[in-house]
Amino acid sequence: MVKQKPKNKPTSNISKKKSTAPTEKKLRLRMTTRTIAGAVMLLAGAVLLVSLYWPRVYAAFAPAPQINPIVLERGHFWIVIPKIKVDSPVQPAVTKEFLKMGVGHVAGSGYPGENKNTIIAGHNYDPAVWTPQTTFGSLDELTKGDDILVAYKGQVHRYVVKTQRTFKADDPDLYKQTKHEQLTLLTCMPFETTTKRLMVIAMPK
């Protein structure tokens, strides 16, 4: 009697693949990373928003400035706008470097007390460069009747806002001279543009 050889069990050619599904630990790490990234982006957005509106926030809560006696003693050229909390030296010219330190006097315009048009220009607010006190970032909030104080050569000249208008940047009326005492304030408008100018006119109080 011939013995039959036992049949070999068929072997599978399909090898077991390692699972590629992420482990629970990896999933948690991914979720934590995304949560942190989202929180950082929200925080950065909030900081940017606050910084852009900082002049208005500052104007709402800071105490109203007044002309410092030292400014008068030293005969500095200085401007104070209590409503929007501007408290800035008036630089001798409107240049890039001078405007980093405050607002500037427009060349060829008058000076307080000369019965001419004194023109002062300042940057709109940029949170990366300037502070609200030395820029005209909130100039658009001034309305008829608001006070402006200008110190010049030891005297305080008081003005009251009369009108507010917007012009194209190249409009010659922005720098028009007068034969009467007048204060004109200029800034770029709207934020981070140079195509238009906001002009505020004030007259002696």
C-alpha cells in the first residue's frame, strides 16, 4: 500500500502590511499644533487690529494734554489738540526724517501771530513707526468748535475748528495763503494712502 504524501497547505503571497493609520498620540499632537497655530493667528490679528485703532483708543482714555510750561519757557513750536490727544513738537520742515519726530511746519506758510495761514502737516498713524501723540491719525474726528492750542516763541495761540474737507493730494488749495490769522492741519487720508489729503481749518478763538 502506497502512502500518500500529505498535501502542503497553500501559502499566501500577500504579505501583511503595516498599518499606516495615525496613532491616537499622533492625532492628539496634530490637533494640539493646529489649535496653537490658530490661537497665534487670532492673537496676531487682534494685536494688529488694536494697533491700527490705537490712536482712537488712546484718544478715548488718555487724559487731555495741555501746553507744558517748559515748552513756553524754551520757546518751542508745539501743537496740542486736547480732543484727539495730540501733543507734539512742530518740526521746522515736512520731511521724512522730521515727521518721525512729530508733525511739521509747511515751508512758505505763516507762523502763529503773523496774520497768515500757518500750515502744519503730519502723518496718518502707522503703528510700526509713530505714536498717536505725534501724528494726525485721528484728525478726522475733529468737529466744529474743537479747541487747538499752538505754542510759538513763548506764547499760546488758541484756535477753534471751523471746517474739515478732503482734497486730492496735488490740489493747490491745500497750501493757499491768507491775509488773516488761520491754522490749517493736513494729513493723508484714508489710512496708508497718499492720493488724498484731509484738511482741517481753525480760526483764532
